[in-house]
Amino acid sequence: MLGNLQQGKHTLIIAPRRYGKSSLAERAIEQSLLASVKINFHLCTSEAEVSQLVLDSVIKLIGKSIGQVEKLMSSVKKYISNLEPLLSFEGDQVKLKLTPRNQLNHAVIISEALLLLEKLLLEKNKKAVIFLDEFQEIDKISKQRGLEGAFRTAAQEMHCLALIFSGSVRSLLLSLFEDENRPLYKLCRKIKLDRIAAEDYEKHIQKIALNTWEKHLEESTFNKIMERSNRHPYYVNYLCDAVWEASLKIPSVQDVENAWTNVVIEEWSDALRELSDLPVGQRRVIKYLANNRVESIHSQETCIALSMPTSSIATAVHVLIEKDYIEQSKNGHYNVINPLLLAVLRGAEDSRNQLL
């Protein structure tokens, strides 16, 4: 990923929720030493909000990557035709504003703003990065795909400005970038984040254990951390924080179990609320998958156990995969991705009436 940024190549990060996509992007940007801005589209509800957010971010990055805006006005004017550049004075600072000349299509505003930044960077022999987070919201906002086309138009002309695309809904992101009929098809280098291997976690965790207690964790203790967290990045960190906070001496397997129990208790009500938001059929299916090793989701045994027809089960599984609740492993089994939800689903007998 670092190489992509340094070479001005665009990157798409694909992973389930809470897998560390933002942390990876921010770490790579930090190591690149390039000027950057992060745009989060999560709260955008209209094309106007998207275009304004892009405009504001471009202006901010011009100041961070190139320098004093008042000295750039001649270049800015040279590179734009649909935006009006204005300087405003706020205290001792001079700020650039870009205002649409007419009631423009918001796609035009986005494309011209991004290309302005690219041309200024090229003129000054600089490089920069824009991190576009929760980018799947564009799909919900722009039904005519005009915004997608705007990003494509600008991105394919870029050599100095690298874009990173990420988001929390894998299915929507993949639709944006893997459908050959959509503007962003094949635009980016893809980075797919899988679960980190236990041996890679071990190097890091054992180093911290040695610094904390002057001893390495017992193999059984480390393995218990991996088992309970299911090597999910967010929950490995969460569980380790809980273990470290509670342990004055080198922790045991039981200490890990106690810490995980506390994590589950802390998050129990939120997990139940999240599960209760699912339709009944999906709740039945995910609970069944959490508590059974299913060889075939379409088998008669599964249909009888769930009291659901095959078509309904297939639909529920499809939606749960799209929502990043479950995933299918290479051996064909379905697994609940979030270890906290898995713990609640396996231990929710006293909450049975709330779930089913």
C-alpha cells in the first residue's frame, strides 16, 4: 500500500467491519510522509453535501501540500473554468474559497476540484493523498452514478494525487468497483484484509508481555486469547486491553477467560440490540450457524431445524453475508465474523425470547 501512495496509484481496501481498514490507511499515509486529508462520507445525505465536502478538503490539502494560497492564485485561475477562486482574510490567515460560478452539476464540481489539486501538485512537483472513507455512501446518494463518474474522470488523470477508498459495507464497495458496467470498475489496486495469522499476533503480543511482566505469556494463555477473539483485529485489541488492565502478574488462561467474560458483559446489551434489529428469519439462521457446524445450509436437516423453507434460508444467508455478519470459509462452512456476537448467540439461552 505504501508503494501505491508513493507512485500515485489508487487503492481500494476491502475488509469486514472493525478490521482495521482506517488504521492501515492512516499508518501507510504516515509512513509515506505525504500531505493528506481524510474525507468521511458517512453523514452525507445529498450530492451537494458530497461536493462541498470534497471542495473543502481539496482547499485544505492545497494549503498543506503546496503552500501559501495567495501565491497560487494565478495557477488556480489557469486550471479552473467552473469554479470561482476567492481569497478571504481570517485574522492573520489567508484562506482560499472555491465557489461554483453557476448552478453546476455536483459531479462537475467534484471532478474540477480534484483535477485542480492534481495540476497544482504536478506544477510544484509534489505528491499528496486523499483518504475517502465510507465511500459506499456515494452509491446510496447518487442513483444516476454521476458522482462515481466524477471521481473516475478525475482519478484516471492523476499522477501526483493518490486516492484511498474504503468503507464498512463490503458488498456495496465491491459493487462500485467490480461491476464492469459502473464508472469505477478496475480503477484501483485492491487490498483485501484477512484475519491476521496467530504467529504474527504472537510476535507483537509477546513483545508487549515481556515489556510488562518481564516474561512471555504461556503458550496456552496466548492460544486462549486467539480462541476467544477469533483473531478478529478489533477484539484482539479489546481483549488484550482487558487482560493487561486486570493483571498485576503474568496472566493465566483463567485470567483471559475472566477478561473475555467481562468484555461480553460490557457489550452484551449492544450485541442483543444489534441482533434484535435483524428480521426474524435472519436471527434464526445466524443463531443456528453460531451453534452448529453446518455442512449444507440447504439440507433437509437444516430446514427442519429452522422451520424454514430452503429459499428463505438461502435469502437470509445471502443478506447476512452482505451485511458482514457471516462469511463462508474455504471448506464451505459458514462462520459468524464477530466473536462478541458469536459469544452472545452461543450463550443467549436466557435471552431466547428476545432473539427468536
